[in-house]
Amino acid sequence: MDRVTFRTATDAKILEVVQKALGDGRITQTQADDILKKK
């Protein structure tokens, strides 16, 4: 699964939070991938 399609506002919000945390260096890319895969 290369590309994930986010259909709901909740998904978009999760993605936004994850990307921000990633940008701030609070989580690793691996952790971000795990969070996004769990949904």
C-alpha cells in the first residue's frame, strides 16, 4: 500500500497531527507509519 486515501475529516486530522509530530521530531517515520496503518 503505497498511497493511502483519506476520506474523512478524522483521517485527515490524524494525518495532520502525525505529520506535525514527525516534523517536530517527536516521532520517527516508523512510528508514523505504524499509527497510520492501525486505522
